[in-house]
Amino acid sequence: MAENKTQPTDQSVDAFIDGIDREQQRTDSRVVAEMMQRATGSKPRMWGESIIGFGDTHYKYATGREGDWFLVGFSPRKQNLTLYLTCGINNLEEDLKRLGKHKTSVSCLYINKLSDVNLLVLEEIIQKSVQIGPKALV
């Protein structure tokens, strides 16, 4: 069975964040990292070259495919901050109504910049995702 293409690395999270070109995105990344660390109680770890993950979980699909992943994570992409919420976006619909400007997919939350959203609600969403766990992965 094939492994996930994205695996944890020994790359420095601080060096990765420091290397982000835009100052606002660097600042936003540090804020999100603090929120995710508080929610999981786990230190950040790089997954692949551009994802910062927190916590660990093992998943198994009905098809039998299984693997290891993080509980929550994010990636500062060129166009937005992508937050990976393994609980599944459908479990967060009511909270998302209070968040502010964002887009979603199955288990991702896309935010252009943190000033577009309510930070208290964002932290609640991250905490709730950790509490629910990896429903979107199974």
C-alpha cells in the first residue's frame, strides 16, 4: 500500500515561517501556530515542504487504506492561509457562520488574512476540530 506523499520532516518550523516573503503572512502564521499549539498541546512539525502540523493521528478508510497525519495544521500559501481541520468542515458549519470572510472545502478552511476573521471564533474552530478528531479522514 502506498504511503502518503506528505510526510513529517526535520525542517525547522521557525526557519520556514521566517522565510515567508510577506510580513503579514509571517505574522498571521505565527498567530495560527500559537492557536494550534494551545489547542493540541503539541509542538509544531513540518510535513513536507510547506505544511505545519500539530498532534498525531492514525486513520483508516473503509477501503482499507490507512496512514498517519496531524490533528490540525496549516500552510501559508501564496493566495491564502490554508487550515487543515481533520474533523471535517461539515462539523463546523454553525461556527463558520460567525467567522468572517473565508472559503472551505471538505476539510480545509481558506483565509486570506487573519484581519478578515474573528480570531476568537477561529480559535474555537481549531479547538473544536481537535476535540472532534479526524472524522473527515475516515
